[in-house]
Amino acid sequence: MQTKMEYKLTQYSHGAGCGCKIAPNVLDKILKTNGVATSFPNLLVGNSERDDACVVDIGNGDAIVSTTDFFMPIVDDAQDFGRIASVNAISDIYAMGATPIVAIAILGWPINEIPAEIANEVIEGARRACADAGIALAGGHSIDSPEPIFGLAVTGKMKIDNLKKNGGAKVGDHLFLTKGLGVGILSTAQKKDILRVEDADIARNSMSQLNKIGMRFGQQDYIHAMTDVTGFGLLGHLSEMCEASDLTAQVDFKKVPYLNRVVIDYYIDKGSMPGGTKRNWAAYGHKIGEITDYQKSILCDPQTSGGLLVAVCPNHLDDFKNLAKQEGLFLESFGRITDKKEKMVYVA
């Protein structure tokens, strides 16, 4: 009988974390309406806008926000898996500028392969993440599945005036990202069993960090657009922001934040490249100006529980940075929004 520590969850899944996401171009085919048109006047944000959550007007200037997210293991430890999957799902609420109020779990488990006690550890990690977010894990649903799957459906609330969407960026806005890139590269290294012991906590610590600051960002009029960066990589989510805003972004690659550049470069040299990186580029590369293979490996890297991508009015950069510092974040702009050009994003 294997012990808990001998069950390496990443070995039971074909993908890892948000790298399991279906590529954007394939998702377009799945989500097309096929001519069905139904109007819901109270639905302020729905699927057609490719935002992080749906938003429903409930009157008196208030709205309910709802989302769901789940994936296969991105780490071997069961509690870490539950926590990261939960933080990732809750992030969609924060990305709208809202406050989470309750969550329910989504669990798929290979009962004949991995003991139920390990699934209990996943749930315990989720409970702790939800407690840190100030919400209850109030129930859920489970199935017997070939691979471990876990995530949450999360409900939030907000004042409609605080709503932040993919769209709404304005010419001159500066771009910020609240977490560094490289999660997919490090997670792939773990799955390949080449992750060094001294690097084991880098991605895990980032993925476990709640994007709580999104609630405060939602209250700032000088923040014009916001989303979180997950499986489509920075370029995928930035191009969605540009499309929704009908504008273009100019990225200064030297200023793009990494989790740890030296470590990330080491694993790139070792060939630790998620399959999602190539799928991402194949899906949206035609929307991006010319970039190098190295830039592609970073900017298309699928993130799990990534940071918030924020478009900030240039007249309020100090206000924004000071607000971020209050939450322990020291942020610098890595790009700007420009007039619409042929491509959605250019990298220099």
C-alpha cells in the first residue's frame, strides 16, 4: 500500500493546472451560438464578452458575480493542489473587482487508483484557501473519473459601479501584472521530475497567493480594465483585453515580470516547455507582432492562478503603485495601450 507521500498527483493526469485549458481557437468553435439568440436584460456580463465571470444586476446598484474553474493536478501534494485550484477559481471574482461570498467544490477522483483519504486532503486545502478568502466551502459535487480533477464554483457580490471588465482600456493606459510569469515552465519541470529542490516553492507560493487586491482595484475609477492571467498566457489574455477595448498594446519585454528569471531560464534551457505554450501561439499568434522563440516561451506560458492584468490611467500611476504597496506588491509598468493597429499586441 502506498503512503500519502508516494502518491504524486501530477503523475495521474495528462496535463497540469490551467495548461489543461482548451485552446482559444477551439473554444471559439465550442461556444458559438449556432443562431440561438436569447436576451436576459439583467445579465450585465455573459459568455460573449470573454470575461472572467458572469455578472447579474439584482437591483439597487448591486450585482451577483458567478464563476467556475477546475483542473487536473499541477502539484504533487494533495493539500497544495486543493489550495491552488481554489485560489485560482476565487481569482475570477477578484478580477471583476468583486468580493467572494461562498464557494462549492467540483471533484473528480479515480477511486480505484488513489485512496479517498488523499481526496480529503485536497478538500482540506480548499477549505483553508476559502477561509483565507473569508468564505465558506459550503458543498459541492463529486464523480468517479479517470484523472483527479478539482476546482470551485464561486459566487461574489459587488456594486455595479465597481465592475471591471476585459474591455474598457484607454489609449495611454499603463499595463501592470501583479504576479510574475513562469508557472507553466516550472510545473512542467516538476512533471518531468527535473525540478530542483531549491526551486520547489517558487511556483507553489505564487499560485497559492490570493488576488485579494482585486477588490480594492475595483473601487478605483482610474483602473479602466482588469482580468487575470491564466491558461492562455500573458499574450492571450492581453490580446483579449485589446480586442474588447478595440485597441492595441505595446509590451516592453525587458520589463515583463518573472517569478525568477535565472531559474526560469535554467528550465527553458532544459527544454521544460508546456504543451500549452505551442497551443496558445497556434491559437492567437496571428494577432501578435513578430517575437522571438524565447519571448514566446515566456509570454505564451500558461499560468495557473496567475496575477491580475491591469490597465491604469497614466495620471494615477503613483496612486496605483501606492495602493499596491499597501498590499505588499511593488509593481512596475511593462507596457502601454495605444491606438488600434494591425496586430493586437506588439513586443519590443
